[in-house]
Amino acid sequence: MFAGFLGSLPLAFAVVCTFGFMGWVNIDLNIATALLSSISIGLGVDYTIHMFWRLKTELKAGADIKSAVITSLGTSGRGIVINAFSVIVGFSVLFLSAFPLIRSFALLIILSIILCLVCALILIPAICLLFKPKFLST
């Protein structure tokens, strides 16, 4: 249960920040923007799982938490960044739409992906270094 809670923290942070940005720049909640949270969680959970899995693998191999985080960021972190940028490129095509609703959706989903990426690469390692969760070493 603690693993699920820790895994959902970066996702919740990214979704809250995205909706906060929407409020800050006066983007209305509509049909397109209502989909943001589900898409963000769907994409962001992959990044979270990749980081946790690599951390668990490194810890099982006998590494301490600090070196496991460094190795995980160097290996899985690079794959997560490549994946995020390829998804961003895919969604950036929506900027070519003639509909302002779709263009604002493109901006928000790209922002959300960037936030999920940052959370996976910064928040998850920080949480693991601070709390040293036991589920990673079992």
C-alpha cells in the first residue's frame, strides 16, 4: 500500500500543477481539458514504474540507496527522457490544429508530460533517499 501511495505522489503533483496552470492562465475546464488528468496519469505511471523497478533491481544487486539512485537515473532515467520527448513530439502535432481548444489541449498535455518527467527524475529519487522505502529492497 505504501508503494502505491509513493508512486501516486508524483502523478498527483503533476496533475495538480497542470490544473493550477490552467487556472493561472484562465484556461477553462472543457471536454478536451477534462481528459488531461487521465492521460497524465496514464503516461506518468510508466515513468514512475520504470524508476521504482530499476531502483529495486539495483538494491537487490546489493547497491546502497544512493548508488542505486545514481545508477537508476543514468540508465532508466535516460530511457524515460527519450520516451517523454517522443511523446511530446507526437502531441506537438496538435498545435497545427485550426481549433483553439485543441491547441490549448496540446499545450497542457505537453506541460503535464514535462511535469511527470521532472517528478519521475527528481521527486521519486528524493523520496527514496529520504524515506528508504522497504518495498524496494524486498
